Amino acid sequence: MDRHTEIRSFALVAEKGSFAAAALVEGVTPVIMGRRLDGLEKRLGVKLMHRSTRGLTLTDLGEQFLERCRQLLREFDEIEHGISAGRKVVRGHLVVSAPAAFGRRHVAPHALGFRALHPELKMSFNFTDSVVDLVREGYDMAIRIGEVTDPNYVALRLFPNRRVVCGTPDYFERHGVPRQPEDLVRHNCLAFNLAGGQQRGWSFVRDGKLFAVRVEGDLACNDGELLFDWVKQGLGVGWRSTWEIQAELRRGELVTVLDDFAAPSYDIQAVYPQQRYLPAKVRHFIDYLKAVYNQPGYWEGGEGKA
């Protein structure tokens, strides 16, 4: 058995959580997948997985080995894709992460158009408001909104974006319009919460300096789209991205306040791990999204339509 097959099979079993699921992908029997893992463990002289009737769990050494295996497999795929890129053929499996609401509105709708250009490509998406570890969790790239500071990642701006404070006209008629960021302490601020219920501060700029205001409200959650629905219902004010609210602003359903204090751009960015060879599938998808987002009038549609 060649090492590449053993390593790829090990990584696939770890990803799928069972020999049966991994075997289905490979088109072999679970017994063959088990033999591949046995051969790998025998050659290395270590135990990589614990197997029981309750399932499979990686050993500590197995966790460490899995991360290195994923790196090796990505590099191997990158070399192959780099060769095919010269023929402008995009193939393989592209795995993308994006914020939930943004992914549904502005990533998924363009997948079919991209695949029509590259029919040999398979695509998978994970839309979540949690920040995923691209390397550890096996993603090729992510769409992120805001600054990316991890030196292990490359970030390319797709389109500029800001975050603004907004609410319904009726809400501001009932509760008054805040004139300074500090006035938000007297408003019901619908905030995105972190693990454990901790709320983030909202960022503003005054006299060229960035500062944050701690906000409070009677509703908070980790689902940005639900927060946006609450804002549109007039339950409070929100700190929302401009990509999300353009249609509502145009129709007069929402208005913005504190615009003179709006924080610097929270750009929409494509992010991928630092690597020697950028796979053609990643490069082409980034270029495709950038072209779509820069169409005149695209963002005014509210749902990703020019």
C-alpha cells in the first residue's frame, strides 16, 4: 500500500467519523479502509485511533499526525491543481466558509454560475458566524468581514464595507435619536454575543481615534440574521454592515444614526492559508466573486442582484 493512499484514507476516516462513511466516499469496503489504517499504524509504530462500538476517537498522536497529513494532502493537491491551472481547468473539491447571512445572500447564489464555468469542480459550504480554523478544519478558503490579523492567512479585499448604527424610524420617534456614541447607553442595543453571553462593544471614531462603547440591551444572540430581524421589527438599534441594510435604507424601513462616528471599513475579504501554491479553484473563485461584487448597482439590490 502506498503512503499517499494510507494518509488520505486516515484523514478521510477522521473527517467522516467512521470507516463506513469514508469507504462510501472512496468506493471501497469498510474492511479495506480498516486495513489501510492498520497498515499505517503498523508502519509508524503508534496508535492513531481508538475504535469502539461507540465510534472512533483520535489519540493525542493521531490529532498531531492528522494536522500534518492535511497539510501534506493540501500541498499535493495544490501541485496537481497548479499544473491544471495552466490549461484553465478548475477541478477538485472547493470547501468554503462564510458568515451565515452573508453566505446565504452573497456567496451561495453565485455558486451555480461559477460551477457552470467549471463543471469539473465540486463545492461545499459552511455558513456560520463562528470563526473557523481553516487549516485544522480542512477549508480551502473563507469569506470574512473585518480585519484579518493572523499572519498564517492571506486576506484579499473583495469589496469595502462599513458598520453603522441603524433602527426603524418608529423606534427613533419613540426613544429619540442618539447624537453621540455615549448616548447609546440609553437605548436598547441588540448585540451579537460571544460564548458565555458576553457582548461585544461597538466601535467608533472621534478625532481620528478609534474607541469602543459598551452597549446593553434586553435581547442578544449569536445569529446575525435574527438580530437584524429584531432591528427591522423596531425592538432596538443594531450595529449592522452596510451590505446587509441597503435595500431597507432605500425603502425607508431603516435609517442610520451616528454616521459621523462610523468606524473604518470592515472590508469583505477572501481569506486562505499561507501556502506555496495557490490552487486554481481558490484563485478563480476569488476572482469570480470580486467581479460580481464590483458590478455597478450590485449592493443596492439587497439580495445580491445588480
